[in-house]
Amino acid sequence: MKFKFRFIPALLVLFGISLPAFAQGNADAIISYRKNVMKAVGGHTGALFTIVKGGLGDYKDQMLYHAKALHESAKSIPAIYPEGTGTGKTRAKAEIWTEREAFIAVADEMAKAAENLIRIAESGELREFSQALRPLGKSCKDCHDQFRKRR
């Protein structure tokens, strides 16, 4: 038993050192992954706006699905922007890493807005849904304005 416990701290240090190296070695794959996640965010957001603005009452049961997907995605945003993935084929600004707390705060706002959409969709009070989409759209715009390069 002693043998196993003595090496645990060494393994933890090795694991902690290897994760950043692993992330840097796979920066292109991480960038590709996060682009796909963000495309999905756009798809779910667009679907919600289309249901509400298009008057697609037959699809109101889908609103909860999209809101939950947005909430889960928003919670993962900081993790899909690890250190060392700011160069290459990405529009991510350096401020994501230099102003990390502000970046996380914007992602948290998106998560809160999506959580509110879940609450409304579960309650069935869908008249509120249109107004509740505004904070979601604002959080997306704030993030793009502050942390994404223009084309």
C-alpha cells in the first residue's frame, strides 16, 4: 500500500504538467472543436428565435430542448478556450486570455440567460419567452464585440 501512495503526488504533478503540453500540441483540434460548439450555439439560438418570431406554435415543445442545449454549451465556453489556442485559424482575440475574468463573466451571463429560458419553457408561460431571448442575444453580442475578431 505504501508504494502506491508515495507515487500519487508525483503522478499528479506529471499529469498537471502534461495537460498544458497536450493542449498546446492539439491547438488546431481544439480550435476546430470549439468552432463546432459555437456553430451549435448559433443553431440553437437561431432555432429559438425562429420559433418565437416565426410564430411556430407547433414547435414550442422544442424550446426546452434548445434552451437546455444552450445552457450546457454556455457552461462549457471557458473550457473550450484553453491557454495556447489563440493563434491559427481562429477569430478569438487575445483578450480571452488577458481578460479572463471578463470573458468568464460574459459566458456566465449567457448561461444565466439560457437557464431562464429553461425555466420559462418548463413553466409553459411562453409569452415571456420572447422577452427572455433578449438577454441571451445581448450576451452573445457582448462576447462577440469584446472577444471575437471581425472577418
